[in-house]
Amino acid sequence: MPQFAAPDETTRIPLDTGHEVVAYSWGEGEPVMLLSGGPGLPCRYLAEPHLRLVDEGFRVVSYDQLGTGASDRPDDPKLWHVARFATEVDQVLRALSLERPHLLGHSWGGWLGMEFAVAYPGRLKSLTLADTAGDIPHLVSELDRLREGLGIETVRMMQRREALGQYEHPEYLAAITLLNYRHMCRLDEWPEPMTASVADWNMAPYFEVQGPNEFHYIGNLSDWTRLEELGAFDAPALVLCGAHDEMTPACARRLAAAIPGAEIEVFPNSAHCPFYEEPEAYFARVAGFLKAAG
């Protein structure tokens, strides 16, 4: 896989599991820790577009979560759950001496950011939750609504293939591909950092936590919610989503309502990746929020 923009610092960080993860840092100034989606997805797809924040005076920090990218890739299903990943974030921040960073989590990285914020209160200067949801059962109901847009016959086919575990069947994959282009990224051609990260996706943690794809949740996170606990979050928060997002505006509104004082922005021409689909509007909003959060 081609390497993304050379970081100013690359750090191997030992975890209490006995494994190591690799962190990257660009620029100087107030640190912004990025938590990428997946799980199992290398951080490049998220880090590379967010290097625009370096020009805004921020230090951009990201890392390949355990099981991804240049980090260790153990074969142990017991490692793949959100609480363990939250302790990993804590260990990474401590190793990098990031006491109170801004944190931006995208998709699964948003779930991980929420889990960290709840488990480690007072550790964040601000929290940006991009294209994510705070209540998985509600998200599943929204995904079912999006699937209905394919028509009843296609929905019944998908349900039949899912019941049989035939996630690689061509007609099922065709339906998922169409949903991805409607609700993951609506660009005619997906950006190279995104396709490169997707090509290096480790599906083992993804399947264990979420399921076989973005529209069928059967993993250990399927009953997860943190809406009630987020009521105690007392730092600035920003919730972002695309109007066509798989993590729908209804999910974003529900999440923003749970966090005291949270701001929300819906990008009208985006799905799940507004940092690629509407970059000018996205980065103006994010940079403005981070500067105001101090």
C-alpha cells in the first residue's frame, strides 16, 4: 500500500496486551487526536485529508489501531471489543504525553471516542463525533429504512442471504455495493487514500465487533448505547454527518441531543465521508469549532 504524507514523528507504542501499535504526528500546536473507523481499517483514509488542520495551527495525531495498518495484527477474538479499544486509546495518549487533546472520531472511531469519554472523564478538551451514532439499536432501525430504498424484493433477497450466511453471494454483494455508493461515499471515484485503506482492511475485528458489512449488525456491539452516559460530558462537542449518511441525520440529532451544549452540522451533499465529499465546508466547520474550543 502506498505510504501517506510522511509524518513528523512515528512512534511504536507497547500495550498492556503485549502488542504494539504505531502512532503518527504532523505539525505543532494544539493536538487533535483522530480515531479512524472500522474497526480493522488503517488510519490513512482519515489522517490524510485531516492534515489540512496542520495549516490551521494544529498538531494532527493518529494511529493504526491494534489489528490495522503497521500495528501488530494478533489473531485473538477476545481483543476485539470496544472497552478494550478504549483502554488502548488511553495508553496511546499517555505514551504520547497528550494530557487533554481534542479528539475527533469518525464512524467506529466515534463509538470508540464516546466509550473513551465515558470511561475516562475529564481527559478531553473537546469531542468531535463525525458520521457516527450513540445508540446502535436505533442505528439498525435507520439502516433498515435505508435498505428499504432498494425495493422489497431486494430487501427480501438480502434477508434470505443473511439468514444463510451467504454474505459473499454476488447478488447480495451487488446490493451492498449500491448501498455503499449511496450512503458511504457519493463521489464517482473514491479518493486513493480511502481505497488504499479499504484494500488493507482487517475484517477479523470488524466482523467480531460489527458484522459482515456496514448494513448488517450481528457483532458484539449490536446492543451498545452511550446516550445516557454522555449526559455527563462537560467539554465542547460537535456532531457531524452527511444528509445521505448511513449514520443518518436522525442518528446525529439523537446523539447531539444527548450531549449538553453539543453543536451539530449536516452536510447536504455528503454521505459518510464529508471530509472528501464537501471538504471546504467540512474543514471550515471543524477548524472553527476547534479554535473556539481553545
